[in-house]
Amino acid sequence: MRIGYIAGRYRHKNREGIIHEPRQRMELADETRWAAILYDMGWFPICPLHNSVHVERVRSTIPPEAYIRGDLAMLARLLPEEAAVFFRPGWRPLGLTDFRPMWYPDGEMEGSVGAAEEYLKATELGLAIVEAKIVRPGEFMDWEIEALVAQQAA
């Protein structure tokens, strides 16, 4: 069974630096959707967001960098012949005219720091990378993700 590590944005902060929890919930739901598709295709998904979701509510002293270090440690244990890294839409910087997941705000957005580190680590390790891009308004349909996975990571 091949392993699919699912990467993408999680933290959404407003202009005051406060986390936007509804957007975080949408990111978790999106990761779950990807995990279901990978399971359907015979892959075992690793869901880093689900490993640490809401831990900050119980242990607020854990810095965000600790989560990223843990994610990178998981990536380092994957073998190129057995695994791929799947990047959900929206992890790269977004310009004014870029299509984006429907729960993202309009305007420019910085890229995800954690996902960028995961991308660099996956490249360094020689892992296959599957990057979903939104090429029209709206969301990918499940069959489109399946086709993308089959094409890029088979």
C-alpha cells in the first residue's frame, strides 16, 4: 500500500493576528476529503492537520514551529518508492486574480510557511509531488482529484 502525505494551509489569521477558526475547520474538512479519496484509491493517507488539531487549546505553550518540525520528521521517514506528497489548493502565495478555495478571503495572501517547508523537504527526499491547482472558480470534483492522483503519482 502506498502512502500519501497530505500537505496544505491550516492557520488563517486576520489582520489583527487572530486565528480565523471557520477557515481552519474548512481546511480540516478539505484534508479529510482528500484522505477519503486516497483511501478509495488504495493509498494510506497521513493527515498532519488531524495529528495536532486543537492541541493549542490544551497546551497553548507549544509553538507552531513544533508542529512543523513534527510534520517534517514524518516526511523524512517516507520512502520515494512507496509515498507521495499531495498539496491541497491554496498553499502557495495567491495574487489578486488567482482562483482559490471558496473559504479563502479575496485579495493577496501569503503562502503557507509550513507547506513551503514540506515542499522543500519532499523535493530533497525525492518524493513524488502531486499539486492540485484550481483552474476555474469553485472546487475540484472528486473525480478530478482521482485523475490528478493517477496521472502524477502512479
